[in-house]
Amino acid sequence: MANATQSSNPGPDDLFDEPVPALQQLLDNPFLLLFLGIAIPTVLYIVWGVMEIVSVPIAK
């Protein structure tokens, strides 16, 4: 009888048996988020600057 009540009332350990998704593990890393927050705008501004320089007409 104790087994029937135990299986119908899951404990706190039973709720967290699922594996953590890979994307959640990735986004839980604050250093990775810091790196991405600095690297992505830097790359975008460099690409934007190169596009601006290339679009300037050559003087004659």
C-alpha cells in the first residue's frame, strides 16, 4: 500500500530527473553570454564599416 501512495505523490527528486536541454546549458553560462554580447556587436560594426568604405566612390 505504501508503494501506491509513493508513486502517486512524486517527491522533489522525481521532478528533476529530466536531462537539462543543451540550449539551456549554453545560455546559463554568463561568461559565454558576456563574450557573445561583446563579439556580435563588434563583428557587426566591422562589417558595417567595411561596407561603408567599399560604397565610397573612387575619386578621379
